[in-house]
Amino acid sequence: MMSTLSQIGLARKTDLAAGSGKVGYQSWTADNLCIESEHNGIRYYTTRWDALCPYIDVSEEMLASAPRPLIVYALPPEGPYGVPITDQYGLVDTAAPDFWTEPRRERKFRELDKFFRHFSYSEAVIPGRDLTVDDVFEMGGEHFANHGIDDREVAGFVDYVRELDVLVLQVHDAEGGLVLTDVSILLPANNQVYGSFCQWNRVHKNRSPGLYACLLAARWAAKNGYRYYNLGPVGDYGYKSLFVTDLEPIYGIALCDPQHPLALDETSPVHTDFCWDEVNQIYRPAPARKLAAAAAG
């Protein structure tokens, strides 16, 4: 079964003003659903969960309520929506013995431990319902500013984790100064710890605090019975190769009129992240859905 743009467009005309709902871990209204993005001066839209959250659920009502052009990244691999994009999630199989014993990793992990041997480490699991937007800004405000993460995407994170737990790892130096704060979403249904964001003090950049945060999170996942630590998309982040043991397809939806400037710009994400013949495709082909469901199970 394939939903066409005309069907979605008709629903959008009739339901846009009243659109709201809850799907998966997410709640939305027509007013807060989307964030403006830009490519070469061309505006398009992504969802408010795009920057900090994994596995974004959608519904036809949600898609009908969204402005165009719209790109939704990271749909659940076992779900019916979306097509594979050109990037993938990098997973750490923390239960794989050779992950911890492979010589290159083992040597690098020892080096990281040596760099931080005089530092203190703390961990906390916080119910997502207890977090406020102010709390999240306190942990990652500088990171959000440096990476262009919109305030509404921070609010989207708070919305997403209301029914989940959040892992917060922190490292302090010998004088008590904060070196890093690493924040992950715990996804027991996926047997995953998902790395959402990490803010670290650039004074310590020569110690590779970002890598150390990944190591701490992978160790926490292994110690606490989570098989996978999800490092997020790997395409633009070569440093993640130190950790990645498995790759998982990322599924997305791109809804864009073929004559829109975004479609006519071959450097835009509807071309670089998607196969053009899969733009405006809502549902995943049945064989791909079966393979994704089998892999997720």
C-alpha cells in the first residue's frame, strides 16, 4: 500500500488548523511540530525531535499537518514509514567480546583512561518526566549554540523523554571544574543507550573528552545490560569508527514538490540524503519492512 502526495495533501488542507496528537514517545500540535531549516537560502522543515532524538514516529495526520518541503529523519526501523537514506546509525555491540579486546581499541581505551586518571566521574539515571527545558540547557546550552540546535528542538527532547529515563554522565577535574556532560536516552525496547548530546570543556580538548564520553557510555551500557550504545549518524563523524561494530539503516521521508527550489538544487538534502526516485514516498516497500523488522527482532 502506497500513500500518495495527493492523499496527504488533501488531508493537510482539511486538518492543518486542528492537527495535534501523540505518536510513539512524541506529542505535537500543528504549531510546534516543525522547525525551519535552510539550505543555500532555501527554507524547508524538519521535526522538533530531529536534532536530539532517535526513532521518530509519524502518522498520516502528522504528515498532513506539516508544512512543505518536509524532511523527517530517523523513523523506526521496524515501522511502515520511510525509505533508507544515505547515512546510517553507528552501533556499539557492548556484548561482543572482541569489541573490548581488539588491539587498536584496547590501546586507545587505555590511553583515554590514562588521560583522565586524576579526574572524577559520576553517573545518574533521571526520569525524563523530571527534566525541564532549563535543565537540558544547563547541561548542553553551549553545545546547542555551537551546533545550531534550536530552542524548540530542546523542547522536543524534553517531550520525547517524558516516558523514558535519561542517563547523565559527568567528569570533573581535580579542582572540581566540569570537563564534560554526556546525555543519553535509555531505550529498553530497543536494548539501546542512545547518545543524544555531549558538551565538553575545550580547555581539555587535547585529552579527547568526546571520545572518553563515548567510552564511558559504552561501559555503562555493558554494565547495565544494554546490548547496544547508539552513537547516532556516522556519515560526517569519522571519530566514531573507533567504536562502531554494527551499522543500522536510517529511514527518512522527504516531501517536496519537484519544482520547488529545494528539489532543483542538486546539493540539497533531498538529493544528498535520498535517492530522488524515493522522494515523496511515504511507506516503506514491503520487502524492506520485513528485513528491518527481522533485524530489529
